[in-house]
Amino acid sequence: MTIIISIGMNHETAPVEMRERLSAEPDHTVRALAFMRELSCISEGFFLSTCNRVEALVVTEDGDRAKKSIISIMSRLGNIPESRFTSNLYVFEGDEAIRHIFRVSSSLDSMVVGEPQILGQIKSAYAEAARHKISGVIINRMMHRAFHVAKRVRTETAVSEAAVSISYAAVELAKKIFHVLDEKKVLLLGAGEMAELAARHLLSNGVGSMVVANRTFERAVEVAEKFRARPVSFEELVAQLEEVDIVVASTASRECVIRYDMVKSCLRKRRNRPLFFIDIAVPRDVESEVNNLDNVYVYDIDDLKGIIHMNMAQRRQEAVKAERIVQEEVVKFHKWLKTLAVVPTIVSLREKAECIVQSEMKKTGSILAELTPQQKERVEVLTRSVAEKILSDPISFLKRKADRPSLNSYLDAAKKLFSLDRE
Amino acid sequence: MFWFYMALALELLATGGFIVYLIKQENRIFRYAYRILVAGFICLTIMFGCRYYALGAPPVLGLKSALSFFSWSMIGAYLVLQVKFKLRVLGSFIAPFSAFLLLISSTLHGLTGPVGPKFKSLWLACHIGTAFMGNGLFAITFLVAIMYLILEHSIKKKKLGSFYNRLPSLATLDAINHYTLMYGFVFLTFGMITGSIYAQLSVGTYWQWDPKEIWSFITWLCYAALIHQRLTVGWRGRRAALMSIFCFVILIFTFLGASFWLGGYHSFDNLGVRKGF
């Protein structure tokens, strides 16, 4: 009996140190696939390794043996004794394995639900498996269905729509205010990991230019070099406020760096162009009253977290819809798998018919020889179509019964009726 | 009349479509609603064309036809903007408004019978055409200002509700506000100039302190002030939006109020709508 098995670990079941050991080397996937090919118990295979998950998907006749060999492959890859990681593994069989790969591809099993990278990673892992000729009928079809499910989830639900990181949320807001970020100028005030991340996102979204200010000018120069920005001194701050459109503030200052009167006095010179403060410093860098000024928008870290919180909730809600889509597709795939059991019988039915056609044609060969080539062809077509018409009902009957428990008795009956076993 | 009711039905249908689009955000629905809106616009155009031909004068002499012409010019302005800005959600605001005007128009009785020879003037046609195009554009300025205030409020108060996702960016809304304001002002100015030329030709004086003339001038001054503030001081965003809403209220007052309550030769009564209203 052919079964599909999925074994692996993800960000939930295994600590990062363990996942690292298994996915550290880029050639791990290739090696894993090579190991799988050598094993007689595995008829088809697929190996996925990303920073958040390592898993194998196999089609096998002998489930227990396949499971054991996959675990030993993983242990060899990561150089970890089997006993140390078996408790971190999840094992899915049959429909559960199908559901699992569909959920992974549509990013429902990701650390950040809805993140888009995983689909690309699965696609390249599948390309690798196909290149090593270890994927077969079932895995091929399953992967294509997985891509299809991912597409459906993306277009039919909003699971990957709203921003779920601080810097993305900030960029989204900036776009809602300025429409496009080209020709906009950013002031990076102070530096920190999160501020730099936000700056990087803004730049990759087309921000025109950037200036960096810091209490110590040397540090400003240092940061500015990273972003090909222009360093300015802290004393120029007020002058810069007249120029820039977006301020990313993250200084370690105890007091507010940007005060109400500072911003207010520059508005007229700015001709009321909108000004957007992204304040990710704790304690805050921008006085909260600044938000009351016309055309000035201040978002501090809590506001941004609030947005993310809301977006997360929205994604979770959408994930419910997505799970329904996955379930639908699992049922469809299950149906298709069942029809596979009928395939050998159908093939031998067709072969038998073809055999009969051939031998009967041979018997009447002498009479047929008198006909013109066109007439001969007509007769051949006629015989074949008679044979096909006779078989068409039994074949579609068998296909219909493919997902019934009584299938085997129907297959038996068909084999006996057409005496297919004798050859 | 057939074309009028046809247009009314289509506009109402388009309104429904645009509202569903606003909620569901599906492009397919927008495409249908947009096509229906265009079809309604064509019906209205045919209606006005036929009436112009039959009357021999611009068919915008009563309140009924004035309202439907207002609706027509608004949709016309929107269709032009849609090509330029591709701003789908604007339709969800325009369609209900113009359908509403048409609906009111349908309950009124129109002008019947022949019109006096003094109305058969090309200057009058120019006056009405440009003035209404200005009104249509200002109506869009007004609607965009409302959209701006809704979005600005949700960003300022950090309550990113359902409107936040559906409206375009603040910068886009402000740009459309600016654009429609400028063109609207040009049309309004032309409307007033051609109006006074027509007055000179038909009654012999450019300006006769008629209430509607005075109020139109006040409207013009308000819009001129807004444009002045935008161009010199750089007024934009919230304040400009509020001001353009205020200006539009004055405009509506001029359009309806000055005609109804203040009398004068511009009033719809004196144009012969009395019968049956």
C-alpha cells in the first residue's frame, strides 16, 4: 500500500540551534536527496530546508522503514545522534501529510503567518528534487497542487496583506501619507538596529535621499556610509526639519529631541508639506503634542505596535478561511490519489483490447489486403472505436468507485470478467 | 423622457455597484459599475442633445433640468479624472451624489412649451456649459475634501479603520483637490464672463446687482481666496479641505438658495418653472 509520509521539524518543535545544524550547509538538500535515492524503500522524495524548518516528504510502500531511514539521514546530515532530536520531530501520514505541505506552501505554518518567502523556497526545493529525478507522479502532482493552494490562499484571503513588522508598518503609513516615496527625504535621527531596518525599508521603497544626524558626528558619518546618506550635525536639526519629509527617530536621549515649538516654527517655511515622524525610541524622542500640528503625523513605537497587533489579528482571522481552502484541496488530492489505484487495471484493460484488435486484424489480413490504404485505415479506426466504446463504461465505472472502500472487490471482478490476470 | 428615466435607472444601478465595490473591493464589480455609469452618462447626453435640438435653446432653464445637468457635469468631470488619476474609490462617492441629484430632478416638473427668443443664444449655452462644468468640478473638490478629512482623521487618531484601507493616500487626495479646484475656478470664471456678455446682449447691461449675480461673485471670491492661500502660503491638507467644503456650501446656496428665496431675474421661477412645482 503506497503512503505519503512527511517528517520534519519547524520553529515550533525544535530550537534554533538544532535547525541550524540541519540546514546550515547549502548542499544539505542535495545530499539528503542523494541519500534518499539510494534507498529502495523510498519511491519518491522531496527535501525542504529553510531557517525555520527542515523536512522530508516521501512516497513509500513501507512506512516504518522509510521513517527510520529518513531519521537516520537527518542525523547524518546534522551530525546529531538520533535520540537527541526524535522528540522534536513531527510525523504526518496520508491526508495529514498532504494537508501539512499545503499549509506550509501557503504560509499558514510559518513563524510569521502569511510571509511570502516560503513558497519560493518550496519551489526551488522541488526543482532540486526534480533535477535529481527523485520526484515522481505523486510528488509532482502534490507540488503543483501545493503551488495552486498557495495562490488561492493569496488571492482569496487577506492572509498576507497587512504589515506585521514595525518597519513595514511604518513604510505603509508613509505611503498612505505621501503616496510615493520617490523624491522624499528621510532624516535618520540616532541609530539603532530597528531604526536602520526602517531606514533600509524606506530606501528599498524608493526614498530619494537620506541624511543622518547623531549626537556624535563620527557615529553619524559611520551610519551615513552604510546607507550612502549625508551626515549632518545635531545643531543643524532645526534647519533639516524644514527640508525632510520623514524622520526616523531613535536616539538614546532621556528628553524629547523634537519639541513642539521646533516643529511649529518650521511649518511655514515648509509651506505645510506633510511631515511624518516615526519615533521608535524609548523613551520617546518626539513630544506627543507635535501630532496636533496640521499636516504633521507622529507615530511612536506603541502606535506602530498597535497597528501590527491589529494586522496580526486580521491575519489570524483570514487564516481560518485559508484552512478551509487547504481542506478543500486535500479532499481533491485524496480523490486523485485513489484513482491511482485503478490505473494499473485500466491500463491492462486497454492493453487487452489493443491486443485483441491487433490479432483480429491479422486474421483478416488477406481480405484487408485487397482494400485501398484509405479503406484499410477506416476499418482499423472502426475496430478500435468499437473496442473503446465497449470499454468506456467499465472504465468510468471503476474511476467513479475509486474512493469507495469496496473498490478492491470491483477491481477483482473486473480482472476476472476480462481475465486480465492470465497474462 | 425615456432617456431620462433610462439614465436615472442606470445611475441608481451604478450607485449600488459602487457601494458594493466600496465594501467588497473587487475590481470586477468596479468594472461593471463603471460601465453602467458610462452608459447612464451617455443616456443623459442623448437626452440633453435631443432637448437642445427640440427647444432650440440650451435645455437648462428650469430647476429640474439644472439638477440633471449638474449631475451630468459631475459625472463628466469624474470620467475625465478617472482617466487621469485612476482613482476608483472616487466613483463610490460621485455615483451616489449624482444619482441623488437625478432622483430629485425626477420628482420635479420640467419646463414645457416654447421658450422665448432671448434664450436662443450661443452665449447662454456657453454661460451654462462653463458654469456647470465648474460646479461639477467643485463638487468633486468637495467630495475629495471629505475623503481627505476622513482619512486624515483616522491617521491622526491612529484608528486605522476600514476607510483607511479603502481610500487612496493623502497626497493623492490633496493633488485631486488642487487639480479640480484650479480647473473648476477657470470654468467658473468663464461662466461668469460669458454670463455677463449674454446679459449685455439680452438685457442691455453687464451687471445688474441681481442676487444670484452677487452670490456667484461671493462664491467666486471664496474660491479665489482658497486658491490664493494654496498658491502663496502653501495651504494644503486639512485646512484646504475644510475651506473647499465651506466654499462648496456657498456654491450650493448660490445654486439653490439665491434662486429660490432671493428672487431676481436669474431665479428659476422667472424662467418659467412655476407651473406644477
